[in-house]
Amino acid sequence: MNTTNTDSRRSHNQVNATAADSAPARWNRHPYRADRSAPISLLDAIGYGLGDAYSGGSGGLVGTYLVLFWTRFCGMSIATAQSVLGLSAVISGISSLVFGVLDDNLFRFGVGRRFGRRHFFILLTAPLLLVGMLMWVPGLPFVVYFLVYLLWVAVGQLFASAYNTLPGEMTSSFDGRTKLSTVRLLISGASGTVILWSGSLVLSVFGEHRPAGYMVLAFGVTLFCVLAVLICWRTTWEMTPADAGFDRYMHGGFRASRLGLRDWGRRMARMAGEYASTLKIASFRRHLAIYLLILTASDVFGQTFLFFVIYDWHKSAAFASLLLSTGIISVPLTPLFGVAMTKFGPKRLYKLSFAGCLVGLAWIFAAWRLLGVLPDAWWMVIAVTGVLFFFCAKGLAGYLPWAVFPFIADVDQLVSGRYRGSTFSGFQGFFRQCTAGLASVCVGAVLGLVGFDSSLRSQSPLACNGLAALMFGWYGISIIIAWIIVRRFTLDKRTDAIALAEVDRIQSGGAPSDISPAIRSIVEDLTGQPYGR
């Protein structure tokens, strides 16, 4: 195993050295870097991670306060506000598909070669975010709020399509990519928490029933996000066009031409083919299934846990909110997750996190059944520690898909010959929006079927049991299915190094058929396709 890793690093370093020597000088300046074997420093990781301060911070702001602001100060009904948010899931999913393929192919155009296919979209995000301030100005026509929110959602996907691929673009090192993903998730979680705490402080000063406090908070967060995005744009880098498989565009071998309606139709069909081809990669299929199962289960848990505490545990909404806030425990644990990812690999950690989630669920279920049996003090200890244990395991399960994602495009490069990280990001984002919307519909349908009514002070036994069955059943079954899938997941530090070494060998002029049977077996398991036969 050690010999394989050493040979892989040596081969990769030699190829990168050659690329750095032969690449034009302009490809060695921002936003490009020909040598991807250099170690990632902590400052590099912080610069990259600040980009997710935008996602975590603005997402927390909008998710917590926007509907409240619209209904209190902008004349919207709750149904209208929720309809705007629901429609945004459709727009978000469609825009992720468009931006994913567009970003991966931006080297075909001069603007992409000049500013970088990833960094052009990141830079474009900064000024567009300022338009989002209009969502927080009272007294505007409804259509303005609607269009600005749709723009805000689309800009989020524009940024994500480029940002999610940067770890794979910046370095070929497993440890370096893990460091980038770990710092990113740490900053995202911390920024979301700090912004919510800041919101509490600002609203206590200006008052909850005046728009000024919300506007100050929103404008301040938006300016902070713009600054974070600009720092990310300036401190990160990406592959050169040659390393990404776009050599002919470097030398002027491509000329843009006018496109007619039929040409655009062909391009749309080609885009659909690009996305369909991602599902041929076995590692991506497994990763996507695990990712969707984990995050959708978390959606359902988040939508039902508050009601479970109020109606099944018979506790206050304040106590339920306090329990939910303990989910912040995963933020200080994130660096430990990163160390464990490097040392043990994703497969073992997935199994550990899944086992922890199931134990945590059983613990919470036991607290429910022991309510009224144990003394209140003992019950409180059992309930709170069970929730804390569950959130620790849930935090690890939520961390792993994002830590694994940067390595998927390495496997695809063996098949496609290009680094298509944004295509994978776009397709993943599309499915994520679809399953999130589907989960919301299912939760509403099930709760309606059992007669649940949140306007009542208490629920019928059928409604209480149905609520618990939905929360425990959906999460538990999802985790069990994900556990079964992860048994076939073989992408880790060793196999990724083998995939990168094979990519380097092919880019250096080697033939796919000149591969040892042992390496071919690993490559075929990663890709799910015949290789070099």
C-alpha cells in the first residue's frame, strides 16, 4: 500500500513539474496554478473556507428571518411567502443544471480563459449578492420580492457550481482536499451560528416589531458575505486549461460562431448527455445515493423534531429550540472529523456515524417511552445526553459527503478525460432540491393523514404516534439503506491516489491497455466500466 502511494505521488509530481515548465506564463498567475502538488497551508484553507461563510451565513439569515420579515412588514400572507420559497426549489434545481455544465465548459470562451472557469462565476457572485438587499426593504411591490428572491436563489447555485469543485482544482493531495473541506464546513457552521447570535443582539436593540433591526442585520450580513466571496476569489486557484483537458482552447484552436435554434437544441441535448454520463460512474452513483439519503433524512428530522418534543415529550417550544441548538456541538468536532477522514477513510467513518445515528435514535425513543416512568431530573439527563449523542453522530454523517465529493471528479477523469467537477455539483444540487421538496410534501401528507394539527395544544394518540413513526422511521430506514450502499464504496485515499496516477500516465501519453490487472480491477470498481480492455 505504501509503495503504491509513493509511486503515485512521484508520478504526479513529475507530471506537474512538466506541466509547470511547459505551460504559458499566464497560466501560472491567479487564478491558475500549474503545480497542484504543493501543500495546502492553513491560510489557503481559511481563504477557501470563507466562501462557505456566504452559504452558511446568508442561508441561516434567510431561513430564519425572511418569511417573518415579509409577513410582518411587506404585506404578504404566510401562504404567499411559503409559496415563493417553495417555487424557489424548482428554480434552484433547474439553475444548478444549467450552471454546472456551463461552468465546466467555460474554457471554450474567452471570458473563462481570462478569469478562470471557476473564478469567473465566483467573482460574478459578489456584485449580484448586493441586489439581494432589496428582499429586506419594506413597501416594495410583490413582484420585486419575488424576482429578487429568485435571483438570490440562482446566484447561490451559480456560486456553488464553481465553489464546490475548488478542492479538487487546488490540489491533488487527499490530505490537502480534506483540510480544505474541513475548514470550509467549520467556517460555515460557525458563521451561521454567529449570524444568528448577532441577529438576536441586533433585534434586542432595535426591537422585533420594527423593520430597522432586520434591515441592519440583513445589510450587514450581505456586505460580510460579499467580502468573504471576494477573499475566496482572490486566495484560491484552479487547474490550468491544459490540466483540465482543454488544451486546444489554449492555442486558439476554437472559434466561437453564431448559433441558430437548431444549434441550441443540439447543445441542450448535449448538456443532458453530460449529466446522464455522470450516472455511469459507480463511485458517483454510490456517493449520490448516500448523500441524498443522509440529507433528506436530516430534512425530515428537522421538520418533525420540534413537534415531537412539544406533543410527544410534552415539553415547551423553548425547550425544543434549546435541544435543536445543541446541534452546534458538531462545529468544534469538525477538525476531529477531518483528522479521522485522513487516517481512517470515509468508509469506516460512514459506518461509525451510521451506528452512532441509530444508537442516538434508539436513545431518544427510549426517553420517549420512559417519560413519566423516571423522576424528572433523571429523565432530563437521559433525554439531553441522548440528543447530544445523536447530534454528534449526525454531524459526522453530514460532514462526510462534502469531504468525499472533491474526489469524485478524479474517477470521472479516467473515463471522460476532463475534470468535470461542476457537472457533478450541478447534478447533485438538482437531485438535492428535488428530494428536499419531495420530503416536505411527504411530511405534510403523512401528518395530515394521521390528523396532526399544529394549531392545537394537544394531539390525538394516533397523531402523536404517527409523528414519532415518521421521524424515527424515515431517519432510521434511510440510515440503514445508506449503510448497505456504503459497503460497496471503495473511494479512499489509496484508491484516489491510484486514480490520479493513472490520469497522469494517460496525460503523459500512456495507453489505457498498458495497465496491470490489479490496478485495472481497482479502476473498474471505481468507475463501474471496463477499462483498458
